[in-house]
Amino acid sequence: MISEFLIRIGKLSETLSKKNIDVALIMQNADLYYYSGTIPSGVLFICIIYIKRK
């Protein structure tokens, strides 16, 4: 089963990709909790990776 956090990150990744944004840097505690389920002392780095298919 896919966790709710992976679904949220997937939706964010889709939005970033549509807007041609390669990276999201999550820094606010509310957003860190929303995307990871914890409030770490640091940042969350979400990177869009493009894979070419033949």
C-alpha cells in the first residue's frame, strides 16, 4: 500500500514537472509534516528526475 506521504509527494512532483520546475526545497514545519509525517530539524529536498525511454 502506498503511504499518503508518497501520494502527496507524487502530486507535488507532477505539479513541479508541469511548471518545468526541477527541485522543491521544503523548509516550513507545517509543510515538512505534510510531506513527511515528521518535523525534522532540516529541510526536505524533492527532485524531479527525467528518464528517457526509447
